Amino acid sequence: MKATLYHVQLNVADEDRSIPFYRDLFGALEYHEIMAERDVLGVSDGASAIWIIATPPEHRTPPFHRKRTGLNHLAFRVGTRGDVDRFLAEFLHPRAVPFLYGGPREYPEYAAGYYAVFFEDPDRIKLEVAHVPARGAAH
């Protein structure tokens, strides 16, 4: 049986910081909103959905850390290297979101032509915007 990714849910500790951050991020990446409330944001690219939901207070400690078991990072694939650079200029810089690992660069250890920028959301969930030249299945 073949499956495709239907949706991902990220729980966030502070909806007042995270929902606006993700609304801006998904707008920049051309996702469309399917639900928007104070503590819930649902978006879709037409194939899969991402849900940002406020973590109940009793589950907010310990805080998220990507080195623990569970999600390490979420990556978004864009069409060109220029899209990665434009994302840096139009999203990260205006919001003073720091990038990780020295900023956009090539990662030949991942794939030929792999070019990406990594950054974190308000809960320190690592996010990535990457251009990976087409060579069959997505990696």
C-alpha cells in the first residue's frame, strides 16, 4: 500500500508567540489557511496539512528539545536557490529570526546541489527551507 503524508501537528508552548510566527512563515511559503483560531492554526499546501496547536499548560514542561526522542526538524522544499536567499531576505531578516549554521549554504553531504537555511521557531523547533535539485523522489 502506498501512503502520502496527510498532516503533521506541532504543539507549541506559547500560542501568542508561535501562532503569529507560523502564520507569517506559512504565508511566506504560500500555504493556505484551513483553520485559524487563537490557539490553533491549520494550513495546507493542497497535498498535506500542518497544524500548530497550543500545548495544554500541564504538558509544557520539560520544554521541547530536538535532541530528545521525537521531532528533530521540519523542512520545506522550494524551487530554486534564489528562493532560499529570498526567504532569508524577506522572512528571516525583517523578523530578526537568527539562522543556524552560518546561514544559507550548500550541504553536499545531503545531496548534490542541496542548498538550505536552518532556523528555529519560538519554542526552538528547528525549521529548514531547502532547495534540492530534482532527481526522482524527495529526500
